[in-house]
Amino acid sequence: MFGLLVGFGSLLSSRVGNPIPLIILVIAGAYAGWLLGVIVFGAVRGGNDKTAP
């Protein structure tokens, strides 16, 4: 996901001649990667299973 957004930002940046699209897409890719990591970590760890009454 991160690499795809960086590649798209690089292509867009070379066409526009402005590094701002690359910076925005790098930040968006980092956030998407972090969010996916949180979701996967939560799924692997499991829910809050409280067995005590």
C-alpha cells in the first residue's frame, strides 16, 4: 500500500513539477500502513475476553 502510494505520488510529482503530491501521498501511505497494522494486530491478539465474572 505504502509503495503504491509513493509510486503514484512520484509519477504525479514528475508530471506536475511540484513535490507536494508526493509528500501528501507519502503521509497518506504511512497512515494507511499504520491503520492496517493496528487492525491486523487487534485481530491476531483477539478481543477482550474477560472470563472472570
